Amino acid sequence: MTEEKRRAVGVSMWKLTWRRFRKNKLAMTGLVILCIIIAIAILAPVIAPYSPVEQHLEDRLQPPSSKYLFGTDELGRDILSRVLYGTQIALRVGVLVALISAAIGVTLGLISGYYGGIVDEVLMRIVDIVWSFPSLILALAIVSILGPGLINAMVAIALTMWASYARIVRGETLSVREELYIEAARAIGESDIRILFSYILPNVMSSILVLITYNIPSAIIVAASLSFLGLGAQPPTPDWGLMLSTARTYLTIAPWYSIFPGVAIMITVLAFNFIGDGLRDAIQPERVS
Amino acid sequence: MVSRTLVGVIAAVIIIIAIAAGIAGYYATRPPATTTPTTSPSPTSTTPTATTPATTTPTATTPTATTPAVEKVLVIGYTRPPDTLDPQKSTWVDITTDIVFARLVNIDSEGNIITGLAESWKISDGGKVITFHLRKGIKDAFGNPITAEDFKFDFERFIAPETASPSAPLVVGTLKEVKVIDDYTVQFIFEEPYGPILSMLATMPSAGIYSEEYFKKVGDVEFGTKPAATGPYYVVEWVRGSHIDYAVNPNYKREYYPDSVIENEGPPYIKKLRFRIITEPFTLVSEFKAGNVHVLLDVPPEYYKELKNDPKVTMIPFLEYTLHYVGFNCQKYPFNDTRVRQAIAYAIDRKPIIEAALEGLAVPIYGPLVPSMIGYSEKVEEYAKQKYQYNLEKAKELLAEAGWVDRDGDGILEDRNGNKFEFELWISTGELEAPKVAQIIQSQLAKIGIKVKIRQVEESAFTDLVSKGKHQAYLFRYGLMDAQILFYMFHSKKGVKRMFFYRSDLDAALEKMGSTIDPKERQKYIEEAEKILIDGCPMVPLYARKIFVAYRNDVVEGIKVNPYTQSLYFNDAKLKG
């Protein structure tokens, strides 16, 4: 669909995006899965058969059975309950990290693109530096300074991920600021802050949204990796990465212990990535070849 | 952007593949009879998941097809990458250097001090002088003769400030001079008598003897990578992160370590040893099951049952001389109150810890020493055991006395100012069972209203942070053959900083223990120090592990273990086939 057609039909951009998105089967599958995951996260205390930290020392490393659907771990905790509660942690980590890094990156990107000059130069070099590090390695370095723990891990990951927002938002700001309506806003004496956040931000919002949906799964993966290395969530938190880390010791004795948290991570990450792809194609149809 | 997505998807796929490979390895009990497994004996490469029967025989991967050791090398699995192989400079000494260096004296399988490179010795001047009469005709692996001058050189290098040996103060105490009387007599002269001197000289590889000539020829650096000396083997090559290769010392004689259980009069039969460095215990065990590693020095408790039932595996048990304990920072609130520390000692039940976290392969310990340490006394252990029997009521009473009561009914205790009883328990990432033990303690202390937060700290940072007193409480271990460990752990000035439990009567007892050579008199001071530690409760002793050395009896036979020194004897071992 072309720009002209959209104007002619007279529907809003978001409505149009939704229409295109709906046609994408993979994206819709992702959305349905995500809804289920969110429901699980909210309902975990209701649907989990046991407390995620309750130990049944006499039932250690039990294979899946009717009593423990996903089996038990090395301290006799119900793996099903832990995987269900783990949803809360994974979603919280993913969404919070994406929002924090978006807040940092978008603000810096807007400033950089709008003011240009030396400000732009300095900010973009910082972005280059952050961008050049693999995010896991940089997050590892930051966590080892801050100390281990889930909150510190989230801060560390956010600090590695803002650069992509800054770069994209800057690029879009560069073109948007040349538009006539920005000139008009300046002419009627709007403040810079108002121009940035009321005029430019809404115009770059769609790219940010796509970026966020891609960022959430990366954040979940990096957080799980940090937990896997003992730097993220601390025991007995029912974190999927931490569960995998412990489970690898029992890979031959209790394979189910690794399977369930591993599959949980995979499903969640895939759901977000499907949505991200669908959203990108729907918002920027010109990029689809 | 796309690359980020890809990373996510790839990571997820890798996890799944890893898991699938694990399952395949688990269920593929044997390779299909028709196809000969083409090379790669790694367990993840076994594929036939389709034909897996549900009957699980966990004896797993029979390595019948993989031919063991074509070039006749005994492969030993080893989990700890060494810093240097020069024991005088290393912070960690173990079997990798133990088999390279023979020592002045030894400890036999019954725990007695016996001869070694020294034929006899005499203690005089109240313990300030020890005269050693050496064996004649000692040669190192390259035939360099070893005489009194070499002993002098070795020990003077050991105590020299420029060597900065981490173990010297512990091994030789206040040794100040080594005098050569004649070619076969040396005299050790001490500033103060050193109580555990003989057991230290007998067990620490850093007290091992090497040729001055060889050392000067290869130099300081190469000696740290390719040590060759008087022990049954010497190092040929060390590839960091991969393996250490040893060759037999052709000049080795049984009289250098005349333990009655050793039969072989000459050098060991097995000509080549390889220590393969595999830090991941799971990988190590699967390599062992696949037949690529022949000896496991410490079977992870999780795999004990599986390996015990394997007819191809022989296990040798012994009790480690290491105490695992919960240590408090006795200078920091709330653990500066003895009653609070004692309350926690009452509230920890060792039985479920040992059953669940260690598969029952440990003995509970209540006092500061474990049975395999010199100086351990059953009487003192019994005293501690009676004093700190698991008792939740007593724990609550003591806490209430110290002002800790649940004031707002949330199940967590508060002090008089309303602060909640919440503390961080640090564990080291280097200890496999620590997270399990810590989580059990966490749930046990929750029963008396104490909230524990667990924090994993990387092992090298762990001791550093703890010695700076940054902790509230931690879970760790200490170990040495001798009760001298108490001096090392608890002396206010000369010890390491861990629990910050300082008392003048404890210092006095420890100093006397350190400077008394007569075993009976020394025992008195050891027990005195132990009692102060039990009553003052700077720590809660938990357990000592039962260690199992395992070897593949289809590859090798005749490996022996000295239960006291926990040294492995390869002298009588032979490769099969």
C-alpha cells in the first residue's frame, strides 16, 4: 500500500499497521503466545502447584510425574512452579531493560540529531564505543563492577543496549528536523524541549517500538546468560538462566531439569522476535522486498 | 537489527541443541552394533535417539569400541588450572606437584611419621634445632646427585623474602638457617620451636627436594613450568588450560617414601602420566565414562551412585581434611553478639544438608577440627556436639535474649529499633555444592525468623573481600593436615582475616600450640584453643566430605591412596592390555 492510498482511505497509521500485522501469520502466532506468557506471569501464584522455593528434600531430582509435572530439581523444588514463576522475572527483566535503554537512547538520540555539531560528534563517538562491544561482554564488565544480582544485571544490560536507540533516533531526527512543520514550530517560538518531545518524538515512535520488541528478547537472553554465569539472579530466585546453570551439572542424571527452563526461554524469545519482525514489516512496508 | 534477532534465535537454538545432545548422550547407551563409531568418542556425538528404548540403564556409554590408551598413558582428570608448578611459589599445592618432589620425612598409611630422604633425625635445644641425617646416593630425575648443599639451597630459597612463598610460614614456621654439617647431614635452626614442623615437612610439596644444579640450569621461570626433582615423576610439558604431561623418574627408589603398602622397589611401572585439565565436572565425568580419562581425583557426589554401580570403576574412599563451615563477621552487627551466633548454630540441622546437598557423602562436624587432621580429639568433638545439638527452641530463646523478636508479626525477627534480621550469606563460585547447602540453610533459618540472602562471589574475589571484612557471613572451607590450621585461621595478628574473632586467651593458646613440639603437651593447647572457639562460636562447623578417587579398572590397576596425606601412590600401578 502506498502513502497516497493511505491518505485516500483516511485511516490512521496505527490502524493500518494493525491491519497489515494481522495478515502476518507468524507475527500473530507470536502475539498469541505472548498473551499466554503474560497471563502465566500474572496468574503464576494461582496456577503454580507449589511455591517456587519450597524444598521437598526427600523428592530430589524426580523425573516428571503426576505429582510433579515437570519433575523436581536438586532440592526437590517443583520445576513446573519455578518455570511458571520464572515468566514473571523474564518479562520484568525484558520490559524494564528495554524501557530503560530506550529512555537513555532516545533522549540522547534526539539531542544529538536536533542540535548536531559538537554535541552530536561527542555523543555519536560514545555510541560507537558502546556499539563496538558485544553486549554480553560489556554487561559482564559492568556487573563485575556493580556486583552480582538481578537489579545490577538489568542496569548493566540497559547500559549496553541504549546505543542502538540513540543511533536510529538520531538518524530519523536529522531528517525530521528539516521538515516544514518543525520550522513552523520554531517560528512560533516553541521551546526546544517541546519541539523535541511533542513534534519530533511522535514521528520517530514507530522505529522505537520496533526496536523495543527486538530488544526485549535480547535482554532476556543476556540476563539469562549473566544468571547462568552466576552474576545475575541469585539462588533461590526461580530465574530460567540460573536454573539452566544449575541443571547442566545434572544433564545426564536429570535431563528434564535443563529442558523445561531452556524451552521456556526459547518460546519467549521466539514470540518476541516474531512480533518484532511482524511489526517492522507492518510499519515500514517499503522495506519488505 | 537483524543481527540482534539472529543472536537471540541462535542462542535459543544452541540451548535446545545442547539439551537434545545431552538427552541423546543419556539414552544412547551403546553405539549400534552395525556401525563402527568413526573416531570422535565424545558423548554428544552419539545420535541414535530414534531407537532409544525407554529402559534406562544409567551405566551409560560403554567404551568397548574406543581403544583405551594406544600409547600407554595414564590420563588423570584434573579440575583446577594451576598457577605455577613451582610449589614454593604456588598458592595451591596438590597432587600435580606432590608426585614430583620427595621430602625429608613422610607420613605412612597409618599416620606415623616415617623416613624419607632423611634416614634419621634428632630434635634438640627444646625444638629450636633439628638435625637430619640424609640418605646416600640420592639422584634426581636427570641423575644430578643430591647432597646436603641442595637441601640448604632449597630451604633457603623457600624462606628467602624474594621468593615470597605463600606457604613458607605455614610449612617451616620461624626457620632461620639451614647449616651443612657434612655432605649427608643438615641442621635446621629455628628462632622459635615450631610445633607441626615434622608433619608439614612430610606432607607439603613445597618442602620437596630438588637439585640446585638443575634449578640453576633451567632458571626460575622454567622450573615453574617443568619441575624435575626427586619424586616418582617429573614434568615434561605443561600446556596451559589443556594438560600436564609427566614422565617417570628412572632414579626413583622406594626408600624415598617407604610406606609399607608400597611394594615396588624401583620407579613406578607406568612410564607416562597426563593430567588433563577439565574444569567442568560434568564434562570430566563424561570423559571418564567414555574412557578418555582413567582416573577421577574427586567424584562429584551427584555421580557417586552411577559410578559405584559400574563394574568397570573402582573407587577408593577417604575423608578429606577440610572443614566446611559458616563463618560470621564477629565485628559486625548483628553477629558481634555471641548469643546470635550461637542461636544460628542451634538452628542449623546438618543432617538434611548432608543428605540432600552431598548425597550422604559427608560426616557432620561440630568442632573446629575434622577427624583426618592431626590434633583432632573425639572428646572435644563430643563436647561441641552435645553443646550445639539441633534445637530451635534454644535458638529462639537466645535470639529473644539478644533482643530479636518478631514485633510486627510478619514472620521475620526485628531488633529493638525495628531493623529486620536479614543478612547476606556469601558463597564462592568455586564450590559446586555451596548453592545447595546455602539454600538449605536459608530455609532452615527462615524457621526461626531470619531472612538469608544468598550472594555468589567469584572465588578469587571471595577471599579478598572477606579478608577486608566486607561480609556479614559466608560459607567456605579450610583445610590442612594439622591443627596448625587454627593458628592460621584465628590468630589475631599472624592469621588470615576471615571471622575477625579476636581474643587474647585464644591467641595465647594458639601461640603455645604453635611452639610446642611434644605431641602430648601440644594436644593440651590444641584442645584449649578448640574450646574457646566452640564456646565463642565464630563459625558453625558443618561437615567434612568423603572423597572418592575413582579409576577405570579396565585400564589400570593397583592405584593406592594414603588416607592421611591423601597422596596417590602410582608406584605399584600397572596399565592393562
